[in-house]
Amino acid sequence: MPALRLGHVADMRFTRLGSSGLTVSVVGLGCNNFGRRLDLEGTRAVVRAALDAGITLFDTADTYGDSEDFLGEALGGERDNVVVATKFGNDMSGRLGPDWGARGSRRYVRKAIESSLRRLRTDWIDLYQMHVPDQKTPIEETLAALQERVDEGKVRYIGSSNFAGWQVAEAEFTAQLHRHPKFISAQNEYNLLVRDAEKEVLPAVNAFGLGFLPWFPLYNGLFTGKFTRDGGPAQSRIMRTRSHLQKNAPWDTIEAYEKFCAQRGITMLEATFAWLFARPGLTSVIAGATTPEQVAQNAHSATSWKASTADIAEISALFSSPR
């Protein structure tokens, strides 16, 4: 659906998440750096920059180290003005006690939500997402457990992450059959180099009116324009821990993309955001940041270039053989 434009918050645009009533900024802040690469002071600075840029969607997870703690502390009195999205169901390495791999069970969901609420210093979570499918627990049990949390007012909306297309469909039909709240969003890896979601996930998302939230939308920062085939910033996450992403990237294609951007007088970041927003069903681009400057750059790039249909088609053609 077209984004709603609210002029009172900088140049940020806002839209509803799928067919739900939950309104979010079209740029979200990924909070996985909080408590890892950023201390509390650094987290506060990044959160403040996001708020100043009009960003209202903050995405974290219970497995992102101290991220929930730091986000809750940094938001403070702004909690009522933002959408907090977190996740459950990934392996917590025993921090919630034994779970026997059944992290979609009624027992586990209750423990997970209470722990996240405590860390986030809040009474409710706006978007509670199942981080990975649970192969041991029927989805009906998970949806029933989530309905209990919704009925208690502890969760407002629910979503999925890393579900296959058939699992998105199964959850949709199960919710309809048993009259449980439905997932309103799906979060999967999606970017110019990883486009597997186009095969089944995006068609399912669009068929059922879910909002799509891509993770790694900038391919770990590769599409920020800071990297070349010879390397990149030494302190970046790619160069510190994932140098294979830079080394194995299709640099001939990326350099052709850089030429495309240069011919139009835009940055690679602007072009990448425009391509993502042109994807049917995509609601918000959640991008991580470690500095206020990166937050401002992401927010600006998301709204600064109006791509034509031909521009989008040309970008897609450049990356027509995704991995």
C-alpha cells in the first residue's frame, strides 16, 4: 500500500504494517548492535538520532545480547511514541531454563514474553515475532499462546521471522480456522544479492496481506558504498567478522551498479533503498547503525531519490542472478 506522509516529523514517511492498523516508519532501526558494539551511552545516542529522524520502528530480539536491556533504558519516556518489535523462539542457550527445543510451546512463550518485558522496561510489546519456526510444536499451540498474551494486553500484534512460504500460509489458515490473532508481518533475509524470498515468501506475504520486513537489507552494510573489491572500513562488522562477504561479493556487478548510481548523481545507499521500497509488500527497511550519522544517512537516503520504473527494472536486471 502507498506510504502515508506526515509532515510534522522531518521527511520520514509512515505506512501501515501489512493490512493491520499498526503504523510504522518506512525506515526502522535494527538494534542488534546494542550491548555488542555499542555501550549504553552509544546506544542512547543512536536511539536519539533515530527519534530525531522520525524513525518509530525499533527491532530487536531476546537473543541479541543485551539489546533489549539497552533499548528499554535508552527509550525512557519515549516508549509511548514508538513501535517496539522483538522476537522469541531462537536458542537462548539455557538462559530461560531447559526448553527441549520446543520454543513455540505455551510454557516457553509465557516465559519468553515476561523476560522480554522486564528487559525492555515496558508493559507491552507492539510487535512480537516468532524468530524461527518450531519444528516440535504445532503452530496452533503457538498461536493460542500468543492470543493469551494479546488478551492480557502484553502483546499488540504478532509476526513471523524466517518462515518458509508454506509456513506463512499454514500460520494464516490455522489462525483463521481457530480464530486466533494472525501474523501481520514476516521478516526474512532479502537484499539485492539474496532474493530467495521472491520465490515463495513474498507471494505468500502479498496473498495474505502481511507486511514484509527484510533483514540484512544492505547485505551487512556492503551496499552503503563504503566497500570496494579491495576492502572497507577496518572497524566495520564485515571486515572484523564477516570478511568473506566482501571477498566473495560479485564485484563486477557491484561496480556496474556504482556506475549506474554515478550516472544519476545518487549514492548506492539511495538506489538500494529505492529498489527495496519498490518491492511489493515491503513495508519498512530495518537497518542497523552504530553512529548517529549512520542513522541520519539511512533516513535521508530512504526518501531522497524518486526512482522511475525503468530505474528499478535496470537495478533488478543488474542483479538478475541472485544467490
